Amino acid sequence: MVKFFIALFSIIIFSTKSYSSSNNLFFTTAQFITYCKSENIYELGICDGYIISVSDMIYALDKKTAQICLDENISIKTLRGSIINFIVDNAGLMNVEANKVIGQFFVNTFQCKK
């Protein structure tokens, strides 16, 4: 299932143009949350793929410093809902890069218990 979302995300990235105002930024949090709140399955796929890729990048950077312990059975739908709630609760982050906000969500929510 994760491979499906990664493949879908890759297809979407390479087949659509970026609407970002900067060449260095793919999504602001405000842009990102519109996809996550959509009822369109294509746009939900963009949201889910982005969440998965940020999560994968956190683990790829360094497992020891990431200190993130994500339950193996958590669904992307559950993560999406939790991230939406996190963004709504932290509305001041709407102009921040979406990857930073999602990363902060993972750090705050899924810190490993010692």
C-alpha cells in the first residue's frame, strides 16, 4: 500500500506543474492542507504521498537522531486526520513550508518512549 502511494506521488509530481511561489518550496502548509481536506481522491493522494515522503525522509536521515516511533499499524487516513488537526491547532504555521510542519507533527506526536 505504501509503495502504491509513493508511486502515485511520483506520478503526480512529474506530471503536474508546481503552483508554488518559489522554486525552492513545493507547498506551504496552507496549500498542503487544501489537498488534505479535499474530497477528490486525486488530491487526497497528493496529501497522503507528501505525508509518506516526509515520514520516509525523517527515517532516511538518521534513525538515531530522529527518535520517531511510528506504530506499524497506523493508517495513512489516521495520520492525515491527525495532521489536519495539528495544522488547525497551529494556524500560525500556514505560511511555513509544509514539510517542516509535518516533520514537527511527527516529532511532537510520535516521540519514542524511553
